[in-house]
Amino acid sequence: MSATALPASGKAPGKSFREVWLIMMGHGLTHWYPSTFYLLLPIIGKELGLSYSQIGLIMTCQYVAGAIANVPGGIIVDTVGRKGLLMALSLFWVGFPYLLMGFSHGYVMLLACVMLVGFGNSLWHPTAIPTLARLYPQRKGLVLSLHGMGGNVGDAFAPIAIGALLTWFTAHSVEHAWRKVVVINVIPGMLMSVLLLVFLGSLTLSGNAKAQPKREDEPRQSLADYFRGVPVLFRNRGLLVLTASSAFRSMTQNALLTFLPVYLAYEMHYSPFYVGAGMFALQAAGFAASPVAGHLSDRMGRRNIMITSMAMTAVVLLFMAFAGKSPAFIGFIAVLGFFLYAIRPVLQAWLLETTPKNMGGTSIGILFGAQSLGSSVAPLLGGIIADRWGLTATFWFLAFTIVVANLFIIAMPMEPKKPE
């Protein structure tokens, strides 16, 4: 295995995008598994006789676990040099608990498995996002949008592929079809973990003035140096504002991912295949939007793209609430995906520009910790609202959360100062 070290000057060691494509594919699979589970939620809910609130609590537990683990995950990333090894470990840890779900028959065991997924996911983003930003400093928006696009690919194709598998197994009267699917589904994640280990297992980021190829396994910085930088990080206004905005945006996204398939299955009476197709429409639009938004943010500025996309997300959610069970509801799903997912790489690039480079893992860990907190609260709140006022009321709640997220973006400094 060849090692890749990046000098502190931020100059990429070469023009190759090999690291981008590999990390992008790995990111796709970290999203593939949760997207598979969103499709299985209505089936599991019926099998176990769960209420909307209990369905929401499943996702709440996953994101609470992620919120708890994200900051420690950031500390590990900033003090351990082997970035490729951390990414391979994270992907394995995301996929394996879904295999365990196939053998669980109780609600409590199901909650335990989704919490393990939350722990695994806490390592991926604090590792992958700062690594790409350091490797390609002049093209942050683009490479982070490609990374985000990998997630959109996983989010888009998982529901339609798993929906087709479930439909086929059901047509052939296979008992406990969803359990067979999760066992088969673990294979691609395991293979991708091996590929990451082989090709990027010794990828490091050097904190020295020049690359030190014989000493790449050393930590990037000492724990003492790290903890001296923590108080400064938490006084960073840009970090605080962006993480607060991201938390509310994640409330919108993850409550939507939890209850949109439930709405399509329970209220519109779609089969698993067509539920998967609806989720595909949501994510496929995000796939198209992500690189466009990332490239435009490099040229036009992060703020303009963020405000426009969030405002349009709120408008489309309101249209969906008015549309109800009409065919227009399905069309709005694709439009929503375009604007909802466009801003992820833009927000990440903006955050890394406002925080010190040697604290990149922790900055992203804090960002995703805040997102996990928002994600943990929203499905449960959405379930309580749906139980009391109906599923349509949940979409009004989501429109409110994205408006709040946009208010925080407006509060960002006009020209955040880049730290040394």
C-alpha cells in the first residue's frame, strides 16, 4: 500500500482524483444502509405493531447515539493520522449492525442495532470531509459536492434496489422477506471496506511544514496541542451559527426521510417498489443539485447558495402539505430533493473555511453532532404530531424547521475571516 502525505501548505500532491472517487463511493455506502432502513421502516412497523411515535423513536435513538459519538470521533480523527483506516472502519461499523437487525425479533434489540449505526457514522464525516478539503484546497466546494453526490447516489439507488428486491421476494412468498434482504445487503459494504483499506489504508495528513514519508504513522498533533485549541474553536462565531443552522436543517431532512415513506405506504397505499421510486426521486434530484451548488458556491459565495436553497425548500414543503394525496405530491418530492440536498457540501466547505485546519475533524464532528441532535429530536416530534393531527401536519412542521435554519444563515458574518 502506498502512503499519501499532504504538506501543511495545503498543496495537493498531484492532480489525480483517485482519492475523491474512492471516498465518494465509500460515502455512498454509508448512506445506502440508512436509506435501505427508511424503506424497511413501514414493514417493520406493521410486523411489530408500532405507532408513529415508536417508529420515530427508532430514528431518534440512532441520531442520539451519533450525537454522543461525533465529538469523540472528531478528537480521534484530529489526533490519529491513518485517515484511510478510519474510513474503512467506519463503513464496516455502519453496515454490520444492519446485518444484526435481520436476526432481531424485538423492539429493544432493534433500537440497540440502530444505535450502533449511529456510532459507526460518527467517524466517517469528520475523517472524509477535512481530508478532501486539505487535499484539494482550491476546489473545496467541488470535491465536497462530489463527496455529497456519493451520498445522494447511495440514498437514491438503495430504496429502488431494495424496493425491487422486497417486491420480488414477496411475489415469491418468501417468509420474512425484509430479513433476507438485510443479510444480502451487507455484502457491498464489506467489499468497499476492503477496497478502502487496500488503496487508502495508509493515507495520512502531515501537520509538519513538509511531508515526512518515513514518519507518516505518527499522530497529526499531540493531545496537549489539541486541547489547547479547543477553547478557541468554541469561541468561533461561524462554527456556532453554522452548526445551529445545520441542526434545524437536519430536523427537516431526517423527519422527512422517516415519514415520507410511511406517508406513501400508509396514506397513498403504494407498494414497496413505488415507495422506493418516490424516495429515488427525492435523492436523484439531490444528486443533480449537489455538484452544481458546490461549484457555484466556489464562485458566487456560500451565503447566496445557502439562503436560496433553504428558502425554496420551505416553499416546496408548504406546497406538499397543500397537495395532500394528489399526483402533484410526487412531483414536489423531486423538486424538494433538488433544493434540500444542494446545500450540504456548501455548508461543510463554509465551516472548514471559518475554523483552523488542524481542528478540521473536530469542527466536522461538532457539525455532525449538532445535526445528529436535530435528527434525533425531529422524528419523534414528527411522530407525535402525526399521531395527534395526522401525517400531513408533519410537513407543516418541517417547513417551520427549515425556515429557522435559514434565519441562522442570515446571522452569519458577511465575510468570515479565515484563521491561520
